[in-house]
Amino acid sequence: MVSRQRTIATGLFSTVLAAAAVTAAVSPAEAAMPTKGTSVAVAWAPADTATIHPGVMMYTDGAQCTANFVYTDGSANVYVGYAAHCAGTGAATDTNGCDAASLPLGTKVDFVEGGSLISSGTRVGTGTLVYSSWLKMQQLGTTDADTCAYNDLALVKVDPAYVGDVNPSVPFWGGPVALDTDGTDAGETIYSYGNSSLRAGVSALSPKQGASLGSGGGWTHDVYTVTPGIPGDSGSGFLDADGEAFGVLSTVAIAPLPASNGVGDLSHELAFAQANSGLSGLRLVPGTEPFSPLL
């Protein structure tokens, strides 16, 4: 049994399966490469003063998740990723992204610092939900069980007034240096940065280090970290031992691997988005800060 990592201001959160396969028209290797004929010129905020970055809290209709990475397209639009289920509106037992209820595209999302169950925190920016793998699969009429269960990525376009506050570096760890396209090996060291409001502002618990249990068919990764991802960490990004972005936190397992997390394979999820989102030149943005695994 596994549970999604989205948390509501009241402390409730939803459940679903994690591990998987997605079918995309773009290969994971292609997902790592810029689209020909595109150029991007974005002036990123300094990493030490940026207020919108991987790990920032994202509130959608009262539900809190965590940003994974920063993305851009051929028109220099800036996006921040989280899990598609972060905009879900269905029952806690919904497990199928191809029929689960979700807020529509165009929904406003707040970027927040310091949010908790007793404080709304400080809003540091706003954005708009422009891509959801759940909504796209429903539009396409996707029926493959693995694709429906495990394709869990959404993109929020940063509103123009706040683009100057964005930096793509992962707090504490730095990077990502690139997009991983070959999965993780069992025992490989992995890194993440979660920012659940349930931690009551204890920032020392946000950086996480652990080990992958290996890639599940190339589409998912089961991982253990010293402090596992909890509700509110949903959507946060994972780096492999080389500092490459390999995954998006989707679930926490109760069984058969208690306290492990299910991490969706980012190269496959991004490939699906590139093939179906209509966002030309969509790609991951490397961090401006070097990857530095200190723990």
C-alpha cells in the first residue's frame, strides 16, 4: 500500500500506487536535449536570494506540495514542476490518473515560504497550471494501466512579474547538472530536498540523502532516505549520485517496503510532456550552482 505525498491545510492527504511505466513519443534521451532551432535567454536570480526555486512550497487550492525542478521552452517561458496529483480533487483512494478528478488548466498556484498547518506562510510568487499529465492522458483517451497509474508530472508557468525571482538550483545540494536518462542502480546514493508544511518549519529535515532500490522497468524508482518523504513533499525532485535529475516524488509506501518512497522517472515523464504538452522546446534547466553532496 502506498500514499500520495500531497497535503491539505487540514492535514488530510490522498492515496495512490507508485512504480511504473509511461509510453511517450519522445525517448528519454531526446528529453535531455534542446529542440533544434530554439534559444533561451533567461536571467536567473542569484541562488542565495531567489525566492522561487526547486524545493519551494506550492499551494494549489489549499493543498501544499513541493517544487521539483525548473523548466523552460523555446520562447523563454519559465515553468516550475510538481506532481500532477497536487492539483487532484478526487477521493483519497483515487489511483488512476486517466480518470481521477483534477483542477483544470489555468488554475492559479502560489509559491510560498514558511507555510505550515498553523500558518499560511508568505507568498513569494504566483503561477498558472499549464500542463498536467493526468489531464492530458484523459484528453488523449489513454487506457494503458501503467501509464495511467504512474505518469505524475505537472508544470506551473511562473507569472511574468516573478520570473526574475527564479533560480534553478536545488537548495543545499546544488545542481541539477543534467537530466538522467539511464535510471538508477540498486544501492546508488540519491539526494532530495522536501519542504512539507508538516515539518513545522524545521528546515534541517528538508535535505534528504539515501539510496535507490533500483529502477523498476526504467519508469520508476523505489528509494529509502534517512528521513522519508512525507505528505507535502509530493512533487519534490531527486538527484542521483552524479547530481543528475532522475525523479519526482510521488508516493510513500506502507507495504511491501514500509517508509520507502516511490519516485517517478523524470526522463519518461518529461518525454511524455514534450510529446503532448504543446510547449515547444520544453526542457529541464540545469542549476547555476555546482552539485555538492556534503553529507
